Amino acid sequence: MVWFPSALDTTKDGWRFDAVSLLAVIGESIIERQKHFITASTLSGIPRLLPAPQAVVTSNQLTKLPAFDNVTVFGVHSGSHMIELNYFAGILHDIDQSLPYEVHVCHVGRATDKSTRDPEAVSERGKVRLKPFCAINVLTVSSFLVSIGLGVAAILIGGGTALVSIITMSFSSSLACLSQRSYPEIFSMPIHQGRQPPGDLVLRTKNGSYVVVHCTHNIA
């Protein structure tokens, strides 16, 4: 078998990129919501076929995590009204798992541990980092191993074109992730020690469920 066939057509002996092209676009719509976590991973620079580079690269820098746009937020005392919910608040209240017409009541407060008042500790915790063995890191390593396996298979069958394609696409994904590298940060506001009105909120989802949150104005 010839490593680099000279016939530049789509016949049996020609150049074929079908398999690599298919791998490059798998799950692009799914990766759209997860790319914030992919680029925040310390393993994002590992060469691999998945995710596809065009699924990660955006025209704007990733400055915040995607909000829950299926939630309406009402301020009970302030009268405020928002049509989306902060990402971490949505995770805290498990918005995606809420059942139709169910009602939850919860109280949210600040930790009283002295270490939580340390400005340096608060600043360090403001950056959200992935755990070493989280699902994103496991999938990243798995994709890297699959890419290595495909490269070895290309060498064994003497497929020079396939090998070049795999290497090129793998490093393209690596460079795309590094170009979008960012760490999500928790938005924080100065804590006012004076008397503040209650910051109770009501969250309403599109399926009719409600979450009543009792908290202070600073937390809200």
C-alpha cells in the first residue's frame, strides 16, 4: 500500500478525508454549551480530535458561564424582574430537574467560618476550577487516547494521508482550546453592613415550577 497515493480523486486509490471530517463535526451542538468547561480544564491543551476546533472558537472571549434562560426571577421586596438566572444559582437550585408545578422553599445565607472572611481566601475561591477527575477531564483523556489509537492504526495500514489528517485536526483542537482559555469567576459585590431590606426572590420556570428563596439583599 502506498502511503501517499498520487491520484487526487475520490476513487479507491485517491485521497479520502471522510472519517476525519465526520469525527470533526460530531457533537458540535452539544459542545456549544460545554465549551466553557472544556477550555477551563488544565488538560485543554492536549491534542485530540474531539471537540472540533470550530465548536470551541468564538468571536468573543468567554467571560461568563451560560445563564438559564428558561427562568424568570422576581424580587419580592425590590420589585426587580429578570428573564434569566445566573449559572451557579441555577445549579444550586437544580433548575433543570424541577418537575411541573412543584414548589420549593429554601434559605440561602453566608458561611460563618472565619476563613470565609479572609479577603485572599475569598479571591482565590472566586475562580472556579475543575476537579482533577471530573467528567470533562476524563473525556479529554479518552479523546486523546482515541486519537493516538487512530494514529497508530493509520501507521499500521500505511495511511499517510490519514495520519497527517489526524495530527493536523488534533493540534487544531488543542490550539483552539488554548486560544479560548479562561476561568469562570463568581460575581461578587461589596458586603454592606448597614440595614438592608430582605432580598427574597421567586424563581419561575417555564414548566410552571416555583422556587421561593429567602435571603438577604446582598446575597440576592
